[in-house]
Amino acid sequence: MSFNFFKKKVNFWQGLSKVVFRVSFILFLIIFIVEYLYPGFATNWFNPIWFLIISLISVIILVTKNYD
């Protein structure tokens, strides 16, 4: 009996793009919720829209890149 756990070829850049998208989007959602509950909590120090921009760029790269 053989198991094919490691036969799937995983692309490093595809995995990195998935991780960057998930982390940046979850951070944006958390900061957005906290900012909604406590106005000025995050926007007094930085702009949380940058997390959204990073997540959008990474998902665009993930979707449009042709992985073999």
C-alpha cells in the first residue's frame, strides 16, 4: 500500500501568496472591527487600508499567475 502524500508539487510562491493574503486580510478585518467599535484606535497611528491593498495585490497575483 502506498500513500501519495508528497507527490503533489507545491509552488513556493503560490503558498507564500496564499499566506500573505490570509494574514493581511484577517488583520484588516480585525482592525476594521476594532476601529468600528472604538473610533481612532488604529487610525491614530497608521492607515489600515494598507493591509487591504496588500491582500488585494497578493490575491491578484495568485489568481492571474499560471502555475503548472
